[in-house]
Amino acid sequence: MYFTALLARTDNGWEASDTELDDVESLDELAELARSATSDDETVLVCIEQEGAWFGLVRVDGEDDPRIFVSDAARATRSAYGEILLTDELLGREPEGPEVLDLTDLDGAEDGANDAGDDSGSPDAVPRGPLGEPGLLADLGIDAVTVLKLTPDDALGEIADALGCSDVLEAVR
């Protein structure tokens, strides 16, 4: 089960709204959705939680590029919502484009092939555990160490408590 919400900082404090991401197909579309939640160039947090598995945060400040944190990248890859957040840039991959020919060593093995059968050295492997910017909430009073310690079951509630907006988040939950 998923829960998604937008937390928008306004002159009157934080406002929360639940949101459907079914029609969102890219990080750019998600950022535009977040920007539409406030009339000014205020901070908007997109909160995504898959119950017991992972959570993700996207911070949008005006027209700046979105900043992302995902608690467990490997689990998020199995989710349509996770795929929105796990961009090539975040994963450290070259953007997908025209197919590139694989080069082989003189012995015929692919360059960098792992004989043990483990794909962790593969450029397409997704790391287990957190990925992104755990410090994206530091200026809001939640340091990177705290974000890294959050569990998927209580992360959004703890973040809302620290921001002083747990009541507005729970109202849309």
C-alpha cells in the first residue's frame, strides 16, 4: 500500500494535500506537480511511502532542480513510484540513448565482467539501502543522520513532527 502527499511551506505554515501519482511518469512531471501546490516559490516536499518497504522524499524549491532521497533504492526499483525517483543521474548512470556497442577484451570476455555471477559491478545494478541526499532537510531542522535512521514505517510521521505539521499530514492520510 502506498501513501503520497505534498507538504507545501506557506506564509501560514505547512499545508498538506494527498496526491495521486498515477499520471506522473517522470521526475520533471513530479516537480511540476509539486510547484503547482504553492503560489510562491516556496519549499514543497513530495512524500512517498510504501508501507514497510521504503520511503522517498523529493524537495522542490522554486525552479531549482528537485533534490531526492530514497530510503532503499533496491526496493524502490520494484515500484512504479520508485522508478520516477531513481533517475539515471541519481543512479550514476549515463542517460539511456542510442545503443552503444559492447567492447570485449582480447580473451572475448566483456570488459569488467564479474565471474562470480554477481551483478553488483554491473552499471545497471541498483544499490541496496539509501540513495540520494539525506541532508535535503537540514535547513528545516532535520539533519542527514536523522534521515538515514528513519524507518519506512514511521519516517513521514517523524519528519512531519519535526517540521511541526504532523496534524496537517495526518488529516490527509
